[in-house]
Amino acid sequence: MNTIFVKMAAHSLRISADWNTLEGLAAQFLPVLKRKEEDVDIQLTVLPGYGTVFQNFDVQVGKEPNKITFKRADYLIESSPDYTSATIQVHDQLALKHALMNFYSSFIVYHNWGLLIHSSCAIQNGRAHIFAGHSGAGKSTAARLSEPRALLSDEATIVKIAADGMVVFDSPFRSELQSTYQQPAPLAGIQLLHQSERNRLERMGGPDALVALMDKVFYWNDDPAETHRIMGLLRNLVEKVPVYELYFRKDPTFWELIS
């Protein structure tokens, strides 16, 4: 086993794994901390050789007094109840990415820190604009069309939700495009994507926005207490940040509506 220390948003992680797995982690979850951290937020052990290739997104959640498990065909997470330590067994790199998304989403929700939202995010004048939607809605398309604006994410956006404001962090959970902006940025707005022949932007009311964002959160735990936390975080988010439905053409002109 070898160990590296990495930074994910505002949290430090100690990750132990074999060297080949660590090389992949170091490439994906930068920046690697230059010195060892005595106090870390999360401790992980990553083990290869589990299960089969990806089959579907169905995750089975199990709970015991001192352990929570998340099981999918290609990964198994065994976590402490507060998500500060876990062992993650994976089949391949895709399984590792999805397992870490699952675990980190659970960690930030449990600690009422924030949400991991299925979206891309671009920076305009130092402020973050999220483009949310499911696969095929146009998140990566909107990210590409946003160039030369800097990008914080193209698949999953990390949002800190606090009383003094909403902040978006550089996300290591990526699909195709690399980050071009490593600093946290205040969140200016959220756009729910619809591809269209004509650009149009419509602001949503708070209750509608909350409902529309519920299934955009990366999360698989159906515990009522955890669902309550998600609802509270989303309520705080939509009260402080405008949410729009963005109908957009596949060209950069939609930025004229949100800039």
C-alpha cells in the first residue's frame, strides 16, 4: 500500500492504495498535496479486483450500527456512519470515479456542507453559472460553447451551500473537458437545459426550482434523515440563487441571455 494526500474542494483526503491505482487517482484528483496532512477530513482505502464491468446505475444501500454500504456491480463502499473513512473496492477506473462521486456526495450532504449536482459550470466575470440536466440535455455542449470562458466542471459540480453565499469549486468528476479554472467562484445562477431552435430564458419560482433540482443531485441513499438534509440544502440554494429554464440553440449566443 502507498498513500497520497489530495484536495477535493475544501476537503483533504488521505488515500491508500496500490501504486497503479494511486497513479490514476493522482492524475484525476489533483491537486496532490505537497506535504502530508496530519489532520484530514476523509480517509480512504481503495482496493482493486471487485465485481464486474459497469451494468447500470442501481446501487443497493445497506445499514448496520457502525457501517453503511453502497453496492453496485462494479464497486462496493463500506463507510463509517459519518462518511469520514471508508474502504472502496472497485472493478476499474470508471467504477472508481462513480464510487468516489457516490461517497463524496454522501459526505458533503451528511455534514450539511453542500451538494454534488449533475451539471457543467462555466465562469463569466469571476462568477459561476451552472448548466444542469441529465445525460443528453446538453451539459457538455453548453460547456464547449462557453469557451473561451473558464470551466469548473463538465459533468458534476461541487456547490458549497452556506449562509453567507453559494460557492462552486473545481470538480475532479469529469466526463470529457478539463478544468481551466482552479479557484472557487461565487454562484450567480443555475440554468436547467432544454435544446431548442430559439434561445429563451425563463426564471423559475422557488418551489418549482427545488423540485426540478431534486433529481439532479448525485445521491443514492434513501434514508429519510438524509433526504431531509438534501431538501434543506436545496431550499437554501433556491432561496439565494436564481434558477432558470434555458432553451438554447447549439451556438454561443445563449450567453447573451445570461451574461
